[in-house]
Amino acid sequence: MSTPVQDPNIIVLRGRLSYPCLNLKQLADQKNRIKKKPGDDNGSSGDKFGASILLDKETAADQIKAVRAIIARIAGEQWKGKIVTVKGQSDKIVNQSNPKAERVVLLGTCLHDGEEKADKDGYGDHVMYVSSSRKESDGPPRVVGKDKQDIRPEESHYPYAGCYVVASVRLWAQDNDFGKRVNAELRAVVFDKHGEPFGKGTVDVDSDFAGVDLDEDGESAPASKTAPKELSIDDM
């Protein structure tokens, strides 16, 4: 029996999960949000599953290096003999000995610097992140526990924004009417361990109970305050 050949464009990443859209309910919620945006009638741009995987620049340096290497190889194969750069960046993904070689400028790649979203939970100049997606027609990615058994969305260890995961992604070259890029397809997600959820602020008890005598045994309740909106994963 022959041994299956591992796809060289597949890489397994261990990091923190952000912006997860891993099941049909999350996909439907994503579509509804996009439909509500002015000028967007059908929400088609959001008809994809996906997630971002945050990688610490120090502890995950080897993973980041490996992603860069795959991007360079894919770009070199797709645009053979050409100098490949990314729009807005000076570094060359693929260089050539001939400085007069044709140049290809990609709109982007799946690997980003966390500084691009420094105002978001978990992001900043200490991380890189891999953005990945999956077509709705391909179905949702597999979501499993460490025992490789499927996890249902209602289970406590179903992956959420801020938890730690191990994710399988496949990088691929896009070269069509929508532009040139190197993207990542999300294949499967393994819940690794819990982490501080993104978008969940800590309650300021000093503010909430200001002016309330907590030692009083009065029967009447204090005047109610408007409860702060609890952010969901989708609000990030």
C-alpha cells in the first residue's frame, strides 16, 4: 500500500483564535451583519467560513518563518521567473538574479502583522496573524477536540475568540479577475486550551456599586442602571 503524499502547501499552526466563523449559525450571523451595512444588498462578500490565527512573534517564530517560506515557494511557482512583491511593502517575496525581470505586485497574502489591527483584542506589534477562509459551498471546517472527536457549538470547549487552537490551513495562489494574492484555506480546527475571551470586558464593580450601601438589609432594590452591552464573538 502506498503512503499518501502530504500536500506541501498545508501547514499546522498553533496559536490563538480570532474572528471565528466555524459553523452555519456563525456564518448566518456574519451574513446578516454584512447585509445591514449601507450599500451591501446581498452580503455575498461574507459567505465564507474562516478565522484568523494569532502567532506570537517570539514563541511562534518558527511557525511564522515556515508560513513565509510556503508563501515564497507558491509565489515562485505561480509567477515563475518574475519578481514578486506585495502592494505597499518593499520586501521581495520572490527575487530574481535579473533585475529587469517582470514584476508582479500582489494585493496581499494571508500573513499579516498584528500592528494592522493594534486596536483589536489580541493584536499588536507582538504578533503576526494568518487569515484563512473557506467557501460556503465546501462546508464548514472540521472542529474537534484533542481526541479528534467532533465538538458541537454548544459544548463548553467549542473554539471561541481568544482560546488557543491548533489549525490546519492550506495556502494557495489566487490569480484571477479579483487580483493576485496568496491565500489560506481553513481546513480544520482543534481546541487546545481556554484563554481570555476577546471582547469580554471586566466589570468595574467600583463603578457599578458606587453609592450603594452593601451592608444595608433594606427590602427595596437600588435604582437600576442600564446594563452594558455584552459583546459576543461576532462583535469583535
